[in-house]
Amino acid sequence: NTTPDLRHYLQFSDFAAEDYAYLFERAALIKKKFKAYEKHRPLTDRTLAMIFEKASTRTRVSFEAGMYQLGGSVVHLTTGDSQLGRAEPIEDSAKVISRMVDLVMIRTFEQTKIESFAAHSRVPVINGLTNEFHPCQILADIFTFIEHRGSIKGRTVAWVGDGNNMANTWLQAGEILGFKVHVSTPSGYEVDQSVAGIRSADSYRVFKDPMEACRGADLVTTDVWTSMGYEAENEARRAAFAEWCVDEEMMRAAQPDALFMHCLPAHRGEEVQAEVIDGPQSVVWDEAENRMHVQKALMEYLLLGRQPA
Ligand code: CP
Ligand code: NVA
């Protein structure tokens, strides 16, 4: 099961603009076939191992349903029901698991952990969320933007909220795909260019006031105030983030045809007003569904490379 031309997808910057151009086109085709009940089974007899060290609804369902639709099967592991929770070294787990499956998806804490796994894996490894990055989500978000509004190149994305995994991934995407990211976070929760791993500050701009970040944006997006693994900070975060709630006024400051996205799960009345997430500019359900279509394209790409149309 050794993969020729082994590539991993651990952060958005692992792929170049041309990889994304292919993936977005391929995801559109795969989605069209799915909607037409047309079989698309290039990964027959292949197995995906999914390792979850944090909870998930979308990531699990989209990878699991997606892999079955591609003709393959899945193994679902969590920290609690595997030796991962009993301190088996990550390197040993990688060597063992990757001898038995064709592809691995991991949701964990530190990015260094997924990197260690990948360094000892014989097969491609996909990041299903770490503290630092969430590349599959941004892949789906940009695909969703393209479906609704066309190319994202030259557009402006407003990020309102925590400067962690989602924000870091947006920064990488802006640099690679040529759009601007307006970032507004409470103080103490800023993005860190070195964590995001971007080369320059040209593709993003930091705003103290979330309303200013939204001004003229083509897409306004946010995320929970307290990410998984940070629950102990919940009270402090509720106080710090109180002004970082995407409301109708912020949406009015954006372009008239601006979209609203949220990776979900959402907390209405905290990071977003119900009127916004449940309103006409919100595309959160398309965004969630598209996780499956883009990840099917991604899994096919990592295992089989570029396919003729
Ligand atoms: N957006 C996202 O990754 O959702 P889950 O935590 O439900 O997988
Ligand atoms: N930032 C959130 C995203 C969940 C999909 C978290 O890390 O919990």
C-alpha cells in the first residue's frame, strides 16, 4: 500500500494555486455526479483511517460518507477506544496504521503531532483540524464562494473572531489564491504570522474594530469563541469576545451581495446573530455539504493524482 509520489495535506500551504484550480473543478464534477445519483468509485477497495482526538459531526460524516461513495471503506478511531489514548508513541501508531490502510485523516491538538504522524506514515495524511489549521474547511469554504460568486481572486474576506485554526488557514489561502483577508480579533487572540506560516503581510490587514474589517468585504466569516481544547478559558473568552458577534450592521457594512459563512457548530447570540446565520446572505448549509464534495476530490487526488475530466 505504499503510495507513489506520497503527498500529505497537513495545511493549506501544502498545495499551490494550480492544485486548487484542479480540485475545485474536480469537486464540482464529483458533486454533479452525486446529485445525479451517478456512481463515482475510483477508490474501490481502498481504506481510510479516521483518527479523532476531538469531537466532530461534519468532518466525520463528510469523510465517512464520502469514502463509501468513492467505493472505499473507513476505520474510525478515537483516543478513548484505541492505544492512542494510552500513550502509544504517535510515530509507532503511524507506522502500524499506515501499513494497513491507504489514507489517514487525523483531528488532533498540536500541528506537530500530525506532522510526526505524517513523517512516519507510508500513506497520505489529511488534517481534519488541529489547534493551528483547518485546511479541509477552507477548501470547502472557497469552493462554496466560487459556486455562489465566481473566482475569489482579488476579493476581500473578513474574519471576525479568534485568531486560531480557521483564521490561520484563511491567511494561508489568501496568500496562495490572491485575495485579501481583513482580520479582527480581540486583543490577546491575534493572528500570529509565524504560526500561520505566511511569507508576507501583503495579503492581510488587521483591524481593531470588527465593523471596519467587514467594510466592503465580499465574504464575512466567523467561528466559535472557545475552540475545542480551550474550554477552561470559556469565561474569559466570553468577556473578551463580546463585541465580536457578526450582526446585521456588520453585514450592512460589507458588500450588498456579501456572503456569510461559519464552519459550524455555531452559537447564535455569541459569535453570530441568529438573523445573520439564518438570514438570506448565509450559505452555511452549502458550506457544510461541500465538505464532502471537496474532500472526495482531495482523497482521489492524493491517491490517484490528476484524473482526466
Ligand atoms: N466544521 C467542522 O469541522 O465541524 P465538525 O467539528 O462537526 O467536524
Ligand atoms: N475553531 C473550532 C473549529 C471547529 C470546527 C475548533 O477548533 O474547535
